[in-house]
Amino acid sequence: MWDFFFNKPANSEPIASVPVHPITRAMLEEAPDGSLYRLGHSTILLKLRGGWWITDPVFCERASPVQFAGPRRFHAPPIAIDELPPLDGVILSHDHYDHLDYRAVRQLAGKSKVFLTTLGVGDRLIGWGVPADKVLQYGWWQDVEINGLRFTATPAQHFSGRGLRDGNRTLWASWVIEDGDQRIFFSGDSGYFPGFAEIGKHFGPFDLTLMETGAYNEHWPYVHMHPEQTMQAHQDLLGRWLLPIHNGTFNLSMHPWWDPFERIVQLGRERAVPVATPMMGERFSLQAPHTGSRWWQDMMVAQDAAPDVALARH
Ligand code: ZN
Ligand code: ZN
């Protein structure tokens, strides 16, 4: 813990802001079904059957109980909540600060038709002022059909809590999203565990997996995945395209900030798995998937050459 707070390597944060493709309301209104935008960390905006869905919406400056301390964003969100079109639903994996943003939830309460959450997290939302009839909470393997889409809360190996006395009182989960025979997996946060193979058996193959890789550390191997485990989990799930999340936005571990991207792309090459790394805010199409550019590499080379200037933006 001492190292985590006081001896963070300089390269665990970028020297300059991570580049962002700004998104406008008009762009979203014109976007075809199957459009997907990474807004940061584990926040994914997704258009299915004409409706918009968002996973783990975090728009705040710091993933922390307070806004004067704690991990600060590497980039601004590509679009503000006010600019977002009305949403069919918010999908929440668990209640950690880098996944559940109080102010975002309050702002989305009027904008989103439903909040799909895990057991206990829904009670938090109601306590925060989200109308109870919009809150749907599930245990693992429970599902709901909305507007022709099926959402299933599936297992994850993680933990929960936002304070000192609420550890593991609410559930954590991953989510399976089915649109006819098109299937998407959203990992939430998880360590590597046999649940991925089980989910793959029930729901695979997946057209796209949104997989956490980032914030890993040898001291907490059971609650987050190293890139090799992320790749294995993707294969256990019978995934086709892999889009790595939980990286590039907050400094939550000791590794260089580009490490998750570099390693997962390398593993993709070795195992012939297509890995998509869209820039924050760049459109990714489920109908015509593309790897996107490896946008972090120039920043990585520049920062490696000048390690001392890291953290200068603070
Ligand atoms: Zn977490
Ligand atoms: Zn997390």
C-alpha cells in the first residue's frame, strides 16, 4: 500500500492528455445500429435496435470518494452527459468508484429509462434518488428482455464497497448482451476464474468481448487480470473480437499506463485474436469491426525517452 500511494512509477501516468475524438449529439443521432464508443475506462456507449445503452458511466475527474484527491483522469470524456441522447438503459457491474459515479448516476436518472444493476447496487441508486421503478437488480444468471435485447448478469471474481464498513455487501457481475444471434460480453472487473469458460459454454461464441485489462498487480492477482489472463478469458468465452477496457483513463496500479495496450495487442498477434483499440470517442462498428490505430505508441516512445518529465501535468 505504501508503494501504491507514495512510490508510483512516473510512467504509470501519461505526460500529456490521452487523445480523444470528441463526440456530438448529432453524430450519435446519425450513427447506425451496432455503433460503439469507448468514453473512457469501462464506460462504453452502445447503439442497439435504435436505442442507446451505457456501461459503468464514469464522467468525474477523479475515481475517488472525494474530488480533491484520488486517481485523476488522463483525458476528458469525449461527450458530456448533457449532450447524450436519451438512453434506453445504464448497465452497472459493481459499486467501486471507477465504475459507479454518483454525479453521473444523478444526471442520468432522468435521461435513462432503466438501470440494470446487481443486487444491492440498485438499493444504493434508489437511495441516491433514482426512481425505484427504473431500477432492476439481478443476481448471477438472472436475465431480462428489453426492446428485443436480452441482458444476463453473469459471474465475476471481484469484490465491492465504497467505504470502510460496506465491504462486499453488494454484488459484482459481468453482463451478457444478446441482440438476436449477435452477442457481446462486458467483463466488469474480475480476476481470472473458471466462470469465463462456464459463461462461454452457456452463451458463446461472442462477437465482441469488452474485457478488463489494466490495474493489475502481483499483489492482487485474484481481483484483476493480467493481459495474459484477459486473453485466456476471452478465449474461454469463445470470443471473436476483443476490445480491452479498464485502462487508459485512471492510474490505479503500478504498471506503465500503456502496458495493458501493448501486451494485449502482442498477445492478439501471437494467438491470432483480433484486438480492437479504438481511441477514446472513436466509433467502433459491430457490423464492420476494425482494430483501430495503436494510438498510444507515439506517446509511449516520447515518454520512454523523457521519463523525468512524467507527472509534470500535476
Ligand atoms: Zn472494481
Ligand atoms: Zn475497476
